[in-house]
Amino acid sequence: MNSTAIPTHPILKILHQLSSLVLPTAPLSTAPTTTSPASFFSHVNNDALSKSALSLFLAPVVELIHHHSRNNDNTLSSSLSLYELEPLIAALSIFFCRLVIITGSLTSSPDGHTSVLGHDKLEFALRLGVACLLGLMAYWRMNYDLICSVELWSHVLPMVMGWFVNKFTTSKGGKKEKKKKGKKSSPSTTPPQPSLTLSIGLSTILLICPPLCLYTCRLFSDPQMLQSLTQNIPAFINDAFHYMFPIHELAASYEIISAFVSDKELLRDMLCHLLFVTFHIQMGLGHIGIAFLTSEQRRKNMLIRMDVENPNPALATKKNGKKKKKSEEGEESNDHGDAPTLATQKKFDPSSKFRRSAPTFIFFNVLPYMVQIIFFGNLNKFAFINVQNQIHRSVRIQELFDHDSHLTALASDGATSPDVYAGSMDTVVGTAYDIFNRKLFSLPKLMILPGVISRQPLLLVKIFPFIFLTDMLKGRIVASVTDKVEQIQREARDVNSIRQKVEQFDMKNAELLRRSGVGATKFTQRRWDELTLEYQAKMAAGDLLRRTRGYFLW
């Protein structure tokens, strides 16, 4: 049987496709597909559904998916999947993010969380159920605002309910203490029953939170609201945001991309899907990264304690030997003394605990972290590759053959080829995406800072000005070096394009050069050598500048 044969069973086929993202054994297609998971529900027969025993449950579910699915639109771009694994990757990304993030683990705990299971089994079960629900919603390609509202509700509801319960019980307990002050209180054997006020308050929170979360998500996804918000922001705050973040550059990148992609709806769907997948995967990877660093630091602390508890093993061995001799002499001279046990004579090994915990650390911390970061990192990269390739095809093929004059105009330009334009667009897309990718991965670590600063306020006063100045200086250096690198790369691509066309022309007319004499051949050789040296010089300068810039990237 052929080892590269694709399974026919749907589940095995999906598992084979996911495994191919980690260890691909064949070319991976990035072409759009017309298949969609939500299209299954469009072919459901209502008569057959009414005869089913689960009709009372399935009918509302099917109607809800019909109404809120992105496939319900009439546009062609909405009815097509960007690529075959688009819904599955979206579902896995949000499932992974919601499963590994424990609500309030970074903001309330200084060390973050060290296990996906958490400290409460009920909380883990609820988190697993919400993660499965969000994954199904993403797999059925439901609207992003509805998915994000359910995700926001799953984070807000436990925090608000916990705050309300603590506030209510604290205030009620304080009043009881004032009344019973000076009296002996007998220990209560039965827990107090929840009062009517507490039950009404929790019920009100349960009813209000879902519509408020949905309204918030739809409000901040409205372009007009965002535009009015940016216009009403004070000027100094707006300038500070533009100074700290490359907003102008990102806006220019989007304008360049949208100028070459004619289907604006398709471009919007691609960018929304890429942002959705990148945000959830990078947030999840950031959280498990914090958990791994915490467990790794515990291992390092064990090594430090070994050195502190036993700083000089040779001296400790000599002391143990002397104590052993004295104990033996005392045993012979003192008949009523206690006999030394084997535990006191046995040499203490401070590294035994460290060595015993090594397999546990490897199998339960290192390997799971490695598997997760490789698998979900590849999912994120594959989503980006599909979006980048779609934009690449729009520039290189669709825009070029949109009109007959475009191909003629490009052929008349001797220094530019379709590969140069498409390569430049790949650079724009990759550079803009890397900014989001790095910042979203660092966002969970930045969420720890408020808790650290609240415990050490002087740390902010002492370190923040220095960090701000060094970051400002680093940003200036990176910006200037990046501009120079892009200029050199652009010049190198132009020289390389000219060199390729000159070489192709000379190779095509090699017989004419031979008949023209020795001077023509020498001139051709000198021309090739000049173009090659110029291209190599520009590439060397660009490589060194990129290496220098790599030390300043953040």
C-alpha cells in the first residue's frame, strides 16, 4: 500500500491533513475551495428533520446556523472558503486559546498558571465546554462578532459573579460581626443558605451579561464607531499612539494591498480570518509559554538550593566521617546511649530530588510545550501562507491579465518582471504581519506587569523612564536601518532583473556574438561581470544591515 495515499474516511482525512502541516510529505494546496462545513446544513431536508426524534432540538440549531453563518451572504466570496482547512484551523485556534487561558490567572496571580487543568475541576469542565462551543461556532463559520461575544461572556461572567458574591458576603459578614461583637459565637455546622438578594443579583447578571457582550463586540466592530472614536481622542493621546505604534505604516500597507486586490470583500474576509487565527493562537502560546517559563524557573531554583544547602560536598563528607567516628566511640563508652541509625550514617544527597523530578519535567512540561508550539505555530503559519499566496496571485496573475494592455506595458519595461512586483507585495504583507504576530505573542507577558507594579510601585518610577528612552532610541535606529535595507533590496532586485534579461538575451544570440569577433565576447563578459559584482555588493550590504537590525528588534 502506498504510504502517501490519502484516507477516504472524513475524520482520517482531516487528521492526515493536520499531520501534513507538521511533517508535509507532499505539496500543500492553497487554492480556494467551494466546500464549507456550514453548507451541510443548507441541504438538510425540513421534512426529514421533522420526522426525526431530535427535531425539537435540531430545528432551532439549524435555523440559528443558517441565520448567523457567514455562508448565508449572497456574495461569491462569502460562499467560498479561503482554503480547504480554513474552518478547521479557525476552530482549533479558538478552542486552544479558550482552553489554556484561565480567567484572571495573569492579572490576579503573580506567577500566572502552571497547568491547563487549573485548581478547580468544575472550572476546568466549564472552560472545556465553552472551548468546544466556540470551536463549533468557528467551524460552522458563524459571524465573528457572535463568536467573540460568547468568548467575552465566558471571561466576564465568572469575574463579575465572583466580585458580586465576594462583595455581598463581605458586607453581610461585616454587619453580623458588629451585631455579635462581645458575644461568644458557636461554630456553625451547616453552611448558610443563599439569600434572596444574592439569588436575584446573580440571576440579573446572568441575564444582562450576554446581550451586553454582544452589543460591545458589535459596537467595536462597527467602522463608523471606530472612526468617531479616533476623531474624538485628544490630540496628545493620538500623537502618542502614532509615535509608539507604526499606525501610519500599517495604514499605508493596507492601501497598497487593497490597490492590487480587486475583490475587497475577499480581502476583508482574508484579513479577518488571519487576525482571528493569529490572535487566538498567539495568546494561547503566550500563556503556555509563561507556564513553561515558570516551571523551568522552579527547576533552576532547585539547582540553586542544592548549591546553598551543600556548598562544599568534600568538606561535608569529612565532617560526616568525623561525626561517624565520634558516634562509634560514644557507642562503645556509653552503654546507655542511643545507637546511631542508618539514616544518620547515610550520606545526604541534595541532587536526588532534582534527578527524580527530571523525567516528570521532561514528559509533562517540555514535550507538551514543544508539541503545542510546533503544531499551533504551524497552523498559524499555514493560515498566513494561504492569505499571502492569495494576494500574491492577485498581483502576479489576476491584476496582470485583467486587461490586455497590462501585459504589454509590463513587457516594455526592461527592468521589472511580474516576480518583482509579487515579491515586493510579499515583503509588504510579511512585514506588516510580523508586527502583529510578535506583539500578540508578547501581550500575555505584558498583562503580568500591572500586578507586579501594584506590588512594587517604586519599580515603575525607577525603571520606566529608562525603558521609555531606550525603546525610543531603539525604534529610531530600527526605522532608519529598515528604510536603508528596503532601499538596498529594491535596488538589488532591479539589478538582478536586468542581469537575468541580459543573460537571457545574450544566450539566445550566442551564435551572433561568436560571429561578431573576440571584442563582442569580451564586452559581453565584462557586462555580465559588472552586473554580477553590483548585485553581490548590494546583497552583501543588505545582509549585514539585516543582521545589525536583528539585534534591535523587539
